[in-house]
Amino acid sequence: MQKIILLLLLTIGLSAKTITPNDVYAQSILIQDHIHFLLKHYGIKHHHNDIVKRTQISTKLKPRNAWQKSYEILIKINMLRVSYNLSRIEPVGMEPVEQLNPDMVFGQTQRILAELKIFEIRKSIKVPNFSVKT
């Protein structure tokens, strides 16, 4: 009996958390907070439309889903890293799909946050602790 209870507790502990679109959105807000902090830190006056014009990647493809948007953000982070003499890390590409699993986009948002954290640490920028908003 004890083995069955132990096995039950172990399987409950090993079950993976289901990532929802709300989790992904919360991470995107966290990314936005980091970006706004960095813009303020470097004294960059900005309006969203001006940033889009300055950093627009000129391709004939248009973003079709959240994965594509996150891919473009990682490309722009690479441009930032190169301009500050930091090494580049190529983003992972993926063909557009009609139904995208939120787990995949969540992974991309985690990578964006990690890239921003690396940049902030390498440039010795003291960043406040942003909390995840649900």
C-alpha cells in the first residue's frame, strides 16, 4: 500500500505544467517591461511607431503568428548584441503552422528573457525585479 501511495505522489509531482496562452502573454508583458527599462536606461526617447520604422526588417514575408514575432525579436536582439561587440546566437527557425502550441511560444519568450538578461549582466545594468502579471 505504501508503494502505491509513493508511486501516486511521484507521478503527481512529475506531471508537466500546461502552458496556456495567458502564461505566454504574461511573459510578453515581462519582456515589454525589460525593453522599456533598457530604453529609459540608455535615454532613448521612443514612440512605438518610431521604433518600428528604425528597426524594421525589410522582407517580403509578414509575421503570421506569435512564433514569427518572437523570431524577429531575437533577430533584433542579435543586432543589439553585435552593436555592443557581444557574440551572436542564432535564433531557431520554424515553418509557419496554422495551429501553434503555446508551449513553443513560451519557450521563445523564455529565450528572449534570457538573452535580455545576458545583455544586462554583460553591460552591468542594474535592472529592477519585474514581476509576472497574470
